[in-house]
Amino acid sequence: MCLHSLADSHKPQRDFLSSDRHAPFMIGIAKSIAMREFPLLKALVVFRRSCRLAFVLGTVILISVQVQVQAQAQADPLPSWNDVASKKAIIAFVEDVIREGSPHFVPPDERIATFDNDGTLWAEQPMYFQLLFALDRVRLLAPHHPEWKSQEPFASLLKGDVKGALAGGEPAIGRIVMVTHTGMTPEAFDQIVLRWIASARHPTTGRLYTDMVYQPMLELLAYMRANGFKTFIVSGGGIEFMRPWTERVYGIPPEQVVGSSVKTKFEMQDKIPLLMRLPEINFIDDKSGKPVGIQQYIGRRPIAAFGNSDGDLEMLQWTTAAKGARLALIVHHTDAVREWAYDRNSSIGRLDKALDAAQAEGWVVVDMKNDWKVIYPSEKQ
Amino acid sequence: MCLHSLADSHKPQRDFLSSDRHAPFMIGIAKSIAMREFPLLKALVVFRRSCRLAFVLGTVILISVQVQVQAQAQADPLPSWNDVASKKAIIAFVEDVIREGSPHFVPPDERIATFDNDGTLWAEQPMYFQLLFALDRVRLLAPHHPEWKSQEPFASLLKGDVKGALAGGEPAIGRIVMVTHTGMTPEAFDQIVLRWIASARHPTTGRLYTDMVYQPMLELLAYMRANGFKTFIVSGGGIEFMRPWTERVYGIPPEQVVGSSVKTKFEMQDKIPLLMRLPEINFIDDKSGKPVGIQQYIGRRPIAAFGNSDGDLEMLQWTTAAKGARLALIVHHTDAVREWAYDRNSSIGRLDKALDAAQAEGWVVVDMKNDWKVIYPSEKQ
């Protein structure tokens, strides 16, 4: 777009230079006469010519800077958002904290923004995608584990009874996660995740999971970064499950991903140093764990935080409980046609207390159905 | 330096423009005659004048770009390093991994460099500066703790017997650290650290502690960042003890500091969300904890790591145990006059196994006495 605009912007300049079609010819005659009579004028013209390249380059640079500034000022940074209150609140906040002289000005280094992942940056129904990854992996590993045929939750799972497998609640889920997520190096787990994310398909949409990220949120991430924000993921999901693909999909590098984790152990095997993922919880980055994770990993309080469920309540409270301009935003899943509609009664991504808090505190609530023109990137025109 | 060079570089240009002192006067006469006779020439001169600003700006931009490129190519990025093997190895490594087309080229996102702090970026004798902070704080808090007069290690400490206080070993040190580092919010601890670091003086040099950082290492940090590296601290020291001042002193923001930590708890007090620092170890980022901390916080293996003691051995092993160009460097404290000389027999910053490993593996060893022109920034000319 920039190069294109630049090319267009040259036209008026060229037209101006040749506004009188006869001018170049007339100037040519005048010059030839003058130079014959005034050798010093000839030197002047030679000087002018030798400077032409510098002049042209200088002009091109100036115009390109102007065009870029204008494009930034005029282009809609959030084109997939309808022109609604949530969008206006986001833009008003960003413009307020970046404007020098504003009473709410925040230096770039302190522009920390934290984003939940499941249900905020990508979808999370009919269950967290990481759990779908774990279930896929149980099926893949089953041939090496004949004992699973008689052990729950694996037995139900291998019979196709996911509901039965998960009926064991958190202990059952914990067993599934540990056998599928640990006992290998982080690098090996990276590769396992990358293979799955590149090929696995969502059970109802048939899409790749990374195609079920929210286009309006991708724009929001880019908009905040363009305004000097450092964007972090702060998710209840596994940190090593997200890191292999967040840079490509969200533009968020591994070191800016905060999440739940298992313990890792350093060991030497045949004189080769290894890290090994252990079947033991290290940290749960959910609910009251989110402010703790933010402090531990980032070391400063965000000035903007984005979530969608009660798991994000404490992060939003923590973010807004400080002086200065603060933005707290909740993505409310209201679109049963294009995505899913759920809140207070959902077991996945329950939004109940945080919805009450949003109303009481005046946090921004995004109504997905009405606020977003598109949900997924593929719907973008 | 850049502005200065830019100003100098203008002089030849100005001299060129006025190389003949009479030229402007002569050109003026020629112009006035010519313009009276040739109105179109007048238009030409007006056009030339209107373009002068663009021309000058374009020229300034071009020259400044040229000067910057030349300055980068020619200036010594490590002026406080003697022209020795360690300096050459650093520069050869950096130039190798940043050169497109090099078999060892590393994209900027993967240029992760980790630096130990105590003994690598700043001094650590006669004891870790964080321990001196803790001792200062015990003295400050003593009036509120009359019971300390009869409790070790506090009793000895308050009598001025530091050696006696620390004779209790790690449990004694642990008690001192916990009473001085916990029971407050991270923000309150931030302020405590900032007050101390701004005023406390080193017991033998009388300097502020932040004046005891190593000038050659500051240059190294800046050099690596200028070449696209992301620089992290990975220290056995307390993460919250470093974060308040690392950005100002080292240019390393809080979110790029990895260190040891106590547990933190989220709680609501009178409807205000707080984090509280608890007297319980969360993570020890030393020895085999360093690769674990790197994986946990950064999520990728460094391609360059810098340390000075056996506490850094595993980080250096972990960094170098992967394909591609890798840089492992050890700062060897060899200068008893300008700093301290110690290695295999020191209880603080012991360098024994890691020195053997450096010799066996061909890691870079910096001989502080011979490799560094200056130690502290104040010695810089």
C-alpha cells in the first residue's frame, strides 16, 4: 500500500512541474541564450543539475514520510470492527496514553498489554483446543499403551466416549494431560505441537485451529503494537503448547507468552545437557494465578488487559487497580451463528462474575455478534 | 557522536558551495541581468528557490545516512576492550550470525543472549550485593524487632559481627533474606530497592553499587542489541531485586530479567487487589536452575551466554549444546588491583568446574586484567 500510495502521490508533483506544457521548451530557450551571455550562469545551471538527484531523492523521502503519516492517520486500524462503543473505547484509550502532553501519557516501555488466549484470541468450543490436542494424542499413543484399554479415563476415550472419559473431572483430565504432555524434552514437545497444529481439524468447523483465531483481535494486536505496546499472552493454557506457533499466528514471540506449566528438570545424558518435562504441575496461570504470572514473567502491571471469562477476572482487576488510564476488555461470545453463544452457564469459558464486574466497573464488553464484522480471517473480504 | 560527525561532514560540503569567495556576488549580478531580460528565467529561479528547502533536506538526509553507515562500519563497538582474542571472538561470532548468506545466519528473533549478573555485569565482592542490601535492611528494621537482639543470625549482625552472623550458613542467610525481602507487595519492595540502590555505598570502594558495573560489558550489551540480539539477565540473584534498576543501568527491561524468586500471592484487601511477597522460595535460578529458568521465561535456547562462575556452567553447557554458531563466554576475575582476583577457591563466585569446562570446550575466557582497558564506567576517558 505504501509504495502504491507513493506512486500516486507523485502525480500531482509531476503535474505541478509541467503545469504549462510549453514551459520546459520556453525555459530551454531562455537558458541557452542566457548561458551564452553569462558564463557564470552556466556554472549555476550545472550546479543545479548536479543537485537534481539529491533534490529528487530528498523530495521522494519527504513525500513518502508525509504519505505514511497521512495513511496512518486516516486508515482504519480496526477494519473488522463495526463503528461501535467498544471500538471507540479502544481507540480513545490508545490515543490517550500515546499522546505526549496527555495527563494519561504512558512511555512506550510501560505500554504492557496482556491477552488471554482461549476464547479471547481464538475459539474454545466445544472444549479447549489443548484438550482436543491431548485427546488426539491419546489415540496416537494408544498402540504403545495396551494397558489403557482397561484404565480410565483412557478406556472410555479409546471407545470414542469422550464425555465418559471426562466424567472423571479434573483428576481424569490431569492424567490425560500428563501422559500426553510430559516425558519428553521441550524441543520434542515443540515438534509434536507443530505437527498437530499444522494438520489437525476442528471437530465441527473442519478448520485448522489456527484458522479459528479472531480476525478483529489480530487487528487489535497489530494496532496496539503499532502504537508502541508490547503484547503478551497470559493464558491458563500450557505455555509450551502455545509458544511454538504464537509468533507466526499472533506476532507474539515465545518470551512474551505466559501460561500454565509443568516442572522441567535439567540433566546430563551421555554428556549431553537436556531438559526433561516432568509429570508435575509447576504453575497454573488462571484466575488469581494470572496476576501472579504477570508479576513473575513480566514484572510490571499491564495498562491494558483482554479476556473473556471468569478466569480473567483477577487479571482485569489487577490491571485496573492502579492510577492512570487503564483498559479492561471482555470478549462476550454472543454469536451462535458465526461462532458460539455462551456465558454464565458454560463449563468452558464461563463468564459470570467477570460479566458482573464489567458492568459494575465500566469495563469494555465486546458483543461479538454486533461488534465484529467478521470472526475468522477467512471471512475477511 | 553521530551529531558531531554529521556537523563535521557538512563542512566540506559548505566549502565546496563557496569554494570561490566571489562566486555568490558574481552569480547575483548575472542573475539580476538575465532575469530582467528573460521573465521565464525568473520563473526558473523562483522554482529553484522553492526547491532549495527540499534539496537541503534531501542532502542532509543522504549525508546523515552515509555518515551513520560509515560510523557503524568503522567505529570500534567495544572501545574498552583491548584488541585481544576474547574481543575478536565476540566480534567474529556476531558478524557470523548476522551476515545473510552465512551458513550460521540466525534471524533476529532467535538472537537470544543471556547474561549472568553478579560477577558478570557488576562486581560481587566481598559478598553478593543483594546480601549487603539485606544486611543494611536488617539494621534499618532492627528498631521494630527488639527480639532480634537475642536471635541469631540477627544478634551477631547487629553487633557488627557479619562473619558470625553468616557462620550459620544457608539457613542463616535464608532467614536474613526472608525477613528483609518478603511481607510486602512487589511495588513496595521496588521502592525499597530503589531507595537503597540510589544511596548505599560499597564497603571498600565507597561507590554506588550501580557504579560498579563493568564498562566493557555495557559496551557488549549495546553491541549485541545493535546487531539485533535480545539481551536477557539470567541470574541467581533475586528477580525483584534486579528489575527496578536493570533498564536504567543495563538497558534491560524488567520482562527480560530472569532470576530467583519468592512465591507471590494474589489477595483482595478492602476490595483492592494486591500481590503479597511470601517468605517461601518459588524458584532458584542458579546452576541447573538456569537452563530451567531460560526455558520457563524465554522459551528458546540462547545462542550466546555470558557468565563468570560455576553457577553459570549449566547455562553455558545448555547454550552450546545445539547446532549452529554458539558463543559461551566466562569473565575471569584476574585483576587484584582494579577489582578482585579470585576463582577456584572463592566462596563468592567460585570459578572451578566452569573454568575446566571452558578449557575443554574452547569457550571464550576474558582475562579482566589484560583484556579490559577499564573496569568501571568512571574510569572511561
